[in-house]
Amino acid sequence: MSSEDPVTVLIEIHAKDGQEKDARHALLHAIETSAKPGLISSTEYEDIDDSGAFYAIQVWENVAAFHAHMKDAEENGMNEAIQVLRAHPKTAVLRTIG
């Protein structure tokens, strides 16, 4: 796999107690409103057994596009959006095997 191959990114966030609705809104708002060059698709999920756990599975054109997006997000207000979270979003950059 080269650095130019598509990658899948798993994003996991956990809301602070009592902030579940705000965290859900923040995740959906961030996906819907910001420009994401290189983003092929994004699907968001909520855990049916944990009302404060949310996930997004994104497919990016390549790992560089994802890293550029994260740098832009950190420079443009991501810290404000994560105030309703227990911790910084957890991300895993994945590639297919086999």
C-alpha cells in the first residue's frame, strides 16, 4: 500500500455526562459544514448501549488528505467543539489487509 492509496479513518468520541445531545450535534455539524478536500465518504454512528458514544467512519483519498484536514481542524476551532467531550477524539487510520 502506498501513501497515495485511500484510507479509512475511524473516529471515536465520548460525551461528558449530560452533554450527549450537544456532542451528537457537534459531530454532525462538523461533518456537514466544513470543507474536507479529499474526503470520499463519511458515515456517523451512535452506540445503542452508550448514549454518549459516537463514531464516524470516513474514507479519504489518501492519508495526507486526512492529516491536512486534521491540521486545519486544530487551527480552526476544533478545541471549542470538543469542550462537550470527556477526552480528545480518538482516531485510527486504517488500511485494508489481504
